[in-house]
Amino acid sequence: MKRLAPLLASAALLATTVPLLAATGASAAPAEDYSRQKPDWHRCSPEQPASYECATLKVPLDHRRPEGRKIDLAISRVKSGNPAKRHGILLINPGGPGGSGLGMSLEVSQAMPQEVRDRYDLIGFDPRGVGASSPVSCGLTDAEQKFDRPYRPETFASDVEWARTVAEKCREKAGDVLPHITTRNTARDMDAIRAVLGERKLSYLGYSYGTYLGAVYSQMFPQRTDRFVLDSGVDPQRIWRGMIQVWATEAEPAFARWTRWAAERSAEYGLGDSPQAVSDTFWGLVARADREPVDFEGMKITGDDIRTARAVFFYPAQATPLIAALKAAAEGKPLPAGTAGPELKKLLTGGRSAEPAPDNSTAVFWSVVCGDTGTWPRYPEQYERDAAKDKAKYPLYGDFASNIKPCAFWQRPVEAATPMRTRADVLTVQNEWDSQTPLSSGQGLHRALKGSRMVLVEGGEGHGVYLADPNSCANAHVNAYLATGVLPGKDVTCRNPEPPAAAASPGAPVPSGPLPFPAGPGRF
């Protein structure tokens, strides 16, 4: 990315800059240095279309001290091809925290219908600390990045040590930067992008974590909030421990739904002819794998490994062949006909590579999750009590969700979480069976944003709705809003057309799992 030299701004740009300074609490004089930038757009890559352009801005590390240290903010765009219809810019975030969004302008441009596409310059960006935007690292090993840790009394001390080690390594490696990698500062960066691009208002498409980022922007900069689509919602009242715990509470109804689905197909999959029988088969498999790991596609799978795949139960057509294949492997039998071993392995492992992973997304994840709010318990004993209780109450994932996290030892947040008090006329979008931001979370976001409307896909599966599923019944409502700026008169509930019967048959290819949006590091 090329660096930008500060240039004198036009009067129109200065008009957009002055409100930015007031909202961020910065003094006018020094902040003008970074707000007067003119992006040096250039082709992102010879392998990509020439219309896909990139630039790098400078923003303050600490928006309270705009004259101080600067960091890079990598942005991209695909311009509207129809200036007569152009409405403004549409900024896009794929989720995370820690997800790279630089490529989202190109991805969305290729998926969005032309009548909507014409209205916007699509703007992607890597949030602060991510990817090409002054990336941060804690120097974590692959093992230290492992998120899922089951609760057992005999291993809890090592869990505490892991959480403390992650927090200490982050503090040692990047302790001067990480306190400023927060949602509120990323929202300020979004407004800086708006100002530098000379726009009076910002339109936005945010997935998953991006919904909370968009909600925070709407509260910090309500007069500049234009057409906002918040897809797969984070409940602002649950940030962030509660959002991890909701994975456990909402996995239970998804698991019950799966047992019904599998029982109806007992003849094909042989997991049991009633929901209770399917449940017994599953928990018997978990217990067996805990005693002796199952050799599956070259991996040793424990019962805890099986439970960490809790998200797959939101997709019964994927969960059923997976459990049938694991059951066959545990019994020393070949995979059942119609199952694809490599695809099932990918689902079970979440697509993880055997190679050590760079920790950039993990470092940003903990920076935001721990630094956004001071509500994390500070005493290990609280986590131990909660994990033991939730393991019994939510057996699939409860102990993983409530076990200790690095936030117990993190630096205190620089500022408080953002209250949701200001009216926000935005559109929220939600699948009923979303594994990462479950329905209760999406409904919480809708309730928190007074004036919002919700489009709910009844029976919809998957994390990410708009453009993630080209056949989603929600797409038409989102397209109409983005094209006109007019919200639905009331909340909308729709149902997708039924997929072909062959798609759920044992002989059909195994579905590939959650779709590409959101594109974060597998969190929110």
C-alpha cells in the first residue's frame, strides 16, 4: 500500500471534517493534519480487476490525542459505474473482530444486483490492527491461540495459566497499541474514512461483529448514519462474555432440532428412530471418544472435539452424516455411503490448517472482546463456578463458553461500552438458525436500536444472510432499502423456497458449511 501525504482539503471536505473532530473529542488544529489527506488510489493487484483500487490513510492511534502517533488504515473501493444514480459510499465490514475487509468491496460488487450496485462506491477496509492496517501481534503460539477449553477440575489451573499467559504476552508485545484496538476507535476510523472521502453521511453493510460496529457508529455519529444494514446481529447487551455464552445456550435448541431431523431419517443414517435415541447415540459416542479417541481421517477425535463442533448442529443436513461417519469410525467400519470424508473432516475441524497460524486475528479478537467492556469477571473462581454450572445446564458447549478467558487478566478498558440510547433507523437481517449470532442475539440488537426494522428468515440456516445466500428471501428487502433508503413499514418474516429434495438425500454431496460471509476469524 502506498502512504498518503497530507494535502490541503477543499471547503467541502473541511465541512465534513469539523463534526468529526467534535465527535471524537479531539481539538481542531492538530486533527486537521490527518483529515486533509487525499487518497492515492492505485490498482490493488495485477491479478484483480483495474476497478478494484486501494489506498492507505493515516489515523491517530489514540483519537483523544490526534496529534500523537499515527497508524495505517488500508481501504479499497470499487466505484459506481453510474454517476447519475450514485447515492454515496457504502462501507463494508465482514465480522470478526479481527476479520480482514479489504477485499469486501470487490466481493460485494460481484454479488450485488446492478440496480443497487449503481448507487454506491463500495468501500472495503481492514480495521485498525488487522491485515494491512498496522497489524498487531501478541506472539502467540498455535496452542495459545486455541479458543475452546473444556472445564474439568483437574485441568482448570492450566486453563488459568493459559489465560494469564495470553494476556501477559499481548501486554508485553503490544501493550502500547492494544488498548486502542476497540470497537469505538474503529467506529471513529469509519468516520475518518467518510470525512477523507468527502461524504457528509455514511452508508454501511456489516456482518456479525460488524453489526455491533455499525450499531456503535450509529450511536456515536447519529447525524452521519445513512443506510445501514446490520446482518446477523450481535446483542449489545451481551458484549462480550454473554455473546460467547449464547453459543452454549442456543446450541441446545439447535441440537434438539437436529435429533428430530436425524430420527426422521433413521433408515438412512442409523442414529436412532426417535429424538431421544439419536441423543443417546450422540452422547454415547462422546463418552466413547473420551475414553479412547476415535481415529477419523487421520485425526484422533476426543469427545471434547466432538462437542466443540456445536455449530454444525445448526445445519442438520451436515451434522447427521458427520455423526454417522464418526460412529462408523468408532466402530471400525468404513464411512457410510454418500458421505465425503474430507468435507466432514473440514466441518469437524472448522477448516483449521495443520500449519501454525499467524496470530493477528486472534490478537485483535482479544483486544476488542476484552477492551470494549469492563464487565469481565476478574477472579478465576467465578469462571470455575460458572463453567461447572453451565457444563451441567448446557452439556454441548456450556463449559467451553463459560471457562476462563484472557479478559480476566486484561488491562482495564480505556473507555466504557457504548450505550444504545439514540434512535437508529437501520435494517437488521437474521437467519432463524444462525450458529454464531443466534436468533436471540439478533433480536437483542433489534430491540436495542430503537427505530430499526428486522427481516427474519424463518427456518433460515447459516451465518450471514444478504448476498451469502443468493436465494434468500431477505435479499429483496435489503436491496429495496439500499436502493431507496426506505425501511419496511414493519418487521418482515419470510421463508426461503424449499431446496431440491436431492440436496438432503444420503447420496448427495455433503454441504460445504457456512457460506463465505462473514469473513472473520470464525468468531462473530
